[in-house]
Amino acid sequence: MLEFNKTIKIGNREIGPGHPTYFIAEIGGNFDGSIEKAKRLIDAAKAAGADCAKFQTFTADTIVSEGGFSKMTLHGVHGSWGRTVSEVFKDVEFPMEWHQEIAEYCKQVGIDFSTSPYFKEAVDLCADMNLPFIKIGSGEITWLEMIEYIAKKGLPIMLATGDATMSEIDEAVRTIEATGNKNLVLMQCITNYPSKIESANVNVLKTYQDAFGCLTGYSDHSPGHVVALASVVLGGSVIEKHFTLDKTDKGPDHPHSMEPDEFKFMVDSIREVERAMGSTRKEVVEEEAETVYVQRRCLYAKRDLKVGQEITEEDIDVLRPALGIPPKYRKTIIGKHLNKDIPKGDPIFWEDL
């Protein structure tokens, strides 16, 4: 069995245990057919703390069959558009000829560029551009031929697992494993837009970590930042969220996307959590140096004690601060004789005996 890498290089960043969370702003189709708006979204994503601006590369006729969809009665988000699925997908195509320009723009801005490729020519382009990673969307998880094709390119893979069973996930992971590609991030995901908090099942990250030994993350469609925060606490290395300038813009992804202020709040909150998580080593930290004394107790003289006096139970009090003999030695000093006077309320030290 192939052992997946516990640390992966993504662009100029290391991701994995002990490294900061990697944030993906999923722009998807929210550029609304405008390359200039795509650039504004990239600027906003960078300002909001994203590490990557990600798109999706497909053409309507290589991803959907209008004939197939016409035979369905759609009740979910696809049925809410008031237009055919093909028409909506056509409007949000990210042209192949834009990729290089957008990648260069991301480089100028100082943010990674990536995409989810949905046909082989798009995968080839990702490899030719040497993208920092390739994201495989949840809907592709049973298309093992494509997963294998992507994995053989040798780029790091982020595989979303929405609406998939453990058996299907295992098949996809073993397909990647068989290519020798050791750089995998398995992303928990609930494929609904938006998804419900109570459906998030963030604990699945632990299942993935135990079952596959790879890095994990969360591709989150739920409102707010709670699921993302919980994912990081459970060891998730990557967080992906849909990103828009304005939720009220027209388009399939805008309503369930995060606006810049929301995204920044999520990033800032998780960075704070990362600081709080700290080390697994328990130790007295610098800011506790004084409280080691002021919060703890030691043995005190309960009344005036004279030199040569034998100490009894009635002579001892246990009080703060802990300047003298610790309380656990109370029975040890009973019966000992003092070599100096100790006024009432003073701590007792070993050198006093």
C-alpha cells in the first residue's frame, strides 16, 4: 500500500500538520463571464486572506447532457434556475484561452491559481501550466478513468467526496494510489447549495485520516465559518469556500458564496484557532510564571512558633501564595523541630527545620 505524504508542497506553501491552513476561494462561475470581474475577485480573495483563487474549467457540452436533464424533474438547486442546465453552464464557462492571463495576474497579486478541470484537454493544460494542485470535484468521484488521468500528471490532488459512499471513495483513492501519486488531500463535502450545518459530519475527517492516512480538508457549502473552524480543529489542512463580491449577483453560485468580509472573518478566526491549538507538549508557559506561586498553596505558621518547638497539626495552615513547603509534605514536617522563630502567617521553609 502506498503511503501518502503527510506534508505537501502547494505553490510556495507547505501544508499538513504544524503548518497554517490553506484557504481556497472557489470563484467558480462567479466571474459572470467577465475576465475583468475575475481579476476583481482575485484581488478581493487575496485581501480576504485566501491562499488560492480557484476556477472550474469545462464547456457545457463536455459536462452535461441536456437530453438527460430533460428527462428529470429537478427539485434541488438545479431546478431553481428557471433555465435549462445547459444554458446556465454555458454562461459560466471559464475559457481555456483565459487561463494563462489569469494565472499571470494571480502571480502578480501574490495568490495561487488553480482550477477543477472537467475534460482531458483541460487536465493537460493544468499540467502544462504546472499548477500548484488540481481539484477534482465531487461529481467526478466515480469517473475513475479521469481520476487516473489526473493523478498520472503528478500534481498534488484535492479530491472532494460529496454524495459519495466510503466504497466509492476507497475506489477513487486506490486509483490515485496505483499511479504512485503520493500527494493527496481528501476533502469532506456535502453536495448541496447551501448545505445544512447538521449534515456537515466534520468527524468524517477523522475517518479519512484513519482509513487512508492522507491529508484532509473540507470543501464547505454551509453558511458561515463554523464547519471550516471545526475542520481545522480536527486536523483539516485545507478549507475551500465559494467566493463572490456580492451574494445578490445573478448566477448559480452567488447566493451560497462568501462575500469578502465573511471570508476574511473566517480566515482570521481560524488563524486565531491555530494560535490557540499550540503544542501537544504540556508545560508551564511564560505568562504563568507568577501564577505558579500566587494561585498555589504552601504550609504557613498558624500561630507564632518558637525555635526548638516541635511542629504539630495545629501549628500549620495551608494558604496562598506558594512560597514555602508544598502542602503534600504536611505530614512529613509534623514532629520536626524548628531552628528559628516563625511569626504567625509566615511561610515555613525546609531550612527552618
